[in-house]
Amino acid sequence: MDYRNIITVEPDKRGCKPCIRSMRITVYDVLEYLAGGMSERDIISDFPELTTDDIHACLQFAADRERRLLSIPA
């Protein structure tokens, strides 16, 4: 799975923050839920429009973003 097929950025949605499949749920929202201790099952229960692939795409997006930040010379 390629997260770029799931994570979208639209200027008119949520202040241009990365969202899931053009919905108003941001990558940050999902990462915050996971960091707060919610399981994938909990998140999908609260947001049934999300899938396990959506949650994994958020994690891949965050990992790729971190990798790119670390490769920028200081």
C-alpha cells in the first residue's frame, strides 16, 4: 500500500493539513488517538468511515515525513 493514495492535502480542507481520503480527519488526529492509547479497533469504532489501511497510511506518512526531516542538512 502506498500512503500517497490515501493521504490527501487540499487547500480548502482543515487548513491544508494532510487528511485521509479527502475527509476532514487529519493524519494528526489519528496519530494523536494512537499516542493517547486508542487501538485501531477503538478508532474505527469511533470513526467507522476509517479503515485499517487508513490508519497504517497515517503511520507510513509520519515515518516518511520523519525520514525526510532527518535527511535535511542542518
